[in-house]
Amino acid sequence: MIQNSLNWGKWQRELTKISSQTLEWVVAENTGHWIWDSPKGRDQLQQVLLRLVSEKSNY
């Protein structure tokens, strides 16, 4: 259903504006619904978390 929806990308971009405190938004291509279940998704998630943790330590 998501792959067939022309508005899916638009909806995802609108979600990034929900909070003014959003630091990063990553689209995990070619991963399932549960991003941490695939090796590629797990790697992307780990990279985002490492960046966020290292940025927080700079404050």
C-alpha cells in the first residue's frame, strides 16, 4: 500500500514538522516496518543514535 501511494512521501515530510525539537529525520529505504529487524535498518538506526548521543554530549 505504501509503495502505491503517491502521497506517502508528502505525508512523511509533514510528519517532520510535528515537533520543533526534531533533530534528524531519516528515510530507511529497503527496510521493513520494523527497521531494527533488518541489518541495513539496524545500521541506519545505530548511526542516527550515535550522532544524536555525540551531539548531546557537546552541550
